Amino acid sequence: MTPQQPPASILIENVRVFDSLRSGLTPLTSVRIEGRRVAAIGGGAPGARTTVIDGGGRVLMPGLTDAHVHLFAVGTSLAGLTTGPTGTGYYNALAEAERMLMRGFTTVRDMAGDVASLRQVLDAGTFPGPRIYPSQAAISQTSGHGDFSDVHESASTFSCGAHSRAEQIGFLRVADGRDQVLAAVREQLKRGASQIKVMAGGGVASPYDPLDVLQYTPDELSAAVEAAADWGTYVSAHVYNDEGIRRAVAAGIRSIEHGHLAAGPGTLELMADEGVWLSTQPFVESDHELTNPENAAKNAQMCAGVADTFGWAREAGTKIAFGTDLLLEPEKAGLQNEMLTRLSTRFEFPPAEALSIATSGNAALFRLSGERDPYKAARLGEITVDAWADVLLVEGDPTKDLTVLGDPEKNLVVIIKDGRIHKNTLG
């Protein structure tokens, strides 16, 4: 692959900057981009090879980030992934990556799916799309949230058991016992994972596990943490229920995915004390259409806990990351922006605080990947000198009204990622 080169220089003039590190906007200023990074804020005249954009007093902000996506699954239905040709998921992921970028999301953390190769072609500029932090296959115990084998089939841990389609396409990996968990973690790291995801409790869409069940023993979870730490990175855990959260924290898990069924503020205080992230989603029931009554009931139970979890986390000072977790319903992929606006409209975050969570806040979580961080050469999620040049020019003021980001086609007038202009309606 031959990387495409960004413009030599971009000067964005006459803008108010939300750098994501402060709650307010700067006075009118300019931002210069050289190559792939922010070179200067304020001052300077355009050079001979400079692309000049007059911001017209609009707000310039960092590109949005999403801490929980499934690029391999968001553009394809369950039937498409499980019964269709293998290539369908990859091509749909490529198409969805461009749509995600055009919604303003310039960096995402992928929490299950074979996307390491997709990251490479996007980073090379061969196709448009966000930066990706891949987890590769999510790791699950037998009968856990990642076990989608048929109930009559022998467990794959036995020599007579077959791997499910979800395992065959690299979306999930079933592993039981310390040795298998060690091997499964190392397998994902070999395949390009920047962090690891394990299933530590029951799930909504999975067939065998009620939300209250615990998944993986403390020793198995510790094994995953040890193997990831040997590669300089961390483990995140899918888990809703309170005891599962506490077990994951005790094992050294650094990021709790979901956490909507925490039993009370004490669990969020524990997470805050241990520096563990709550990577959660502002779900409402209609986000997922589940025809099976048992799955629908689990979805309702989970969504009922969203507001309490957000409230307890804010009171405890728990580090909050924003994600969407949309998958297997391609027609709903566009909810990504609406879910962001809910942080303010439904769950009472001040707009500027919500913006910081979805930019520099998420970026701080991403940096836990340490030596496995594919973008560690510069800062993400902020507009500061030498940061990656991922910026959005917005019609309206999202620090006062987050809903302007709910209509990216209309209100994102310029989208720049990695120093490349992907959208410019200003001419």
C-alpha cells in the first residue's frame, strides 16, 4: 500500500476553538495544520502551498471518538455474518468506516471483530475512515456472552466440539481455563489487537446467559490481564451486573464495558478509587430490535439502569467513556450521533462536558494501550500544537447545544482527519 499524502498545509481562519481541554471557546483565531498534525494556533499568514478555509466565525472542535464500536458487525445483519459469504462483513465494514467518518467520528475503539487489516488500509489513506483501536476477537467462556454455538453442539473446548461461525470469522473466541485464556489473548495480540476484551457477565443478545450470571473465574480473568500486561496493554470487560464488575476490578481489568446494572454508588466509587474506566452507552430500549422475548426482556432490564449508572459515576468521579455498541442492525448505524446528543438531552451532562468525554476523555482511555497504541506518536481528541490533525468545523455551538451534532450532514461543514480534507462545503 502506498500512503496518500495530505496537503502540505491547511490554514483554518476565523474560528472559535474548542480544544476539549477547557470548557469554553477561544476568541476568533486560526489553526494551521502541517502534514498530519496541528502546527500552530493563532498567527501566521498562508504560504504558497497552503489550503485556506475561512471558518466564518464557526466552532472548530476535535474529531469525535467512540469507545465501543463493532465495525465488522455494524454494517451487516446477524444472518449476513453467520450464513453469508465471509467477505460480506469486510466489505460492509469498509463502507461503514467511511460513513462513520462522515458522521464526524475520526477515532474509534473496536470491541470485537477482525479489523486490524482494515485499520492498516485506513491509516494508509487508501480508503476513508476513522482511526481504529482493534480488540480483534472478544474472548468468552463456554455458555458466555460470546458463545453462539448451537445448544446441541459439544463445547469447542472438547476435541469433538466445532467452532461456531462467529469464531471462524474472528469475531469471537471461546476459551476455558487459564491456559486457553492465555492462548486466546496472545492470539488476538498476534493478530493486531491494541487492547483485549473479555466477557465477564451475561449479555442481552446472547442465547444462554442471563444478565446476573458471572463469567470467567477470578483466575481466568487474572490470566487475561497478565497476558495483556506482558504486551504493555490492558483488558476491558463486558459486564452489566454488580458482582461481575467487582470481580473484574479485583482481577485488574481497566475498563468496564456497560456496567448498567451496578447495584449502587459504592461500586462506582470502587472503580473511581482503582482508576477503572466506565465505558458505557446512553441506551434506550428502541436502540435494538430483539424479536426473542427473553432477549427483549434483558434489553429492558439493562436500559432501566442507564440513568442510575451515569448519575452514580458522575457523583463518584469515575472516569466515563462514551460508546455506542451498535451492531447487527445496519439500518440503525446512524444512531451514533443521536446517542451522543443524549448525554446532554436525556442524561443531563452539560454539553461541553459531554464533548470533552467524546474527545479528549475517550482518548485518555485509548492511551492505556501503551506500547500497543498505534497512534502514540501524537495526541488524539484535542486541538493543541503537535496533536493529530483530526478536526471538525461545526455550524452552531456544540458547547451550548449538543444537538447540532445530531445532524452531521447539515452541521459538519468541514471534516479533516489525519491532515486530509474529507469534507468541505465552504468551497
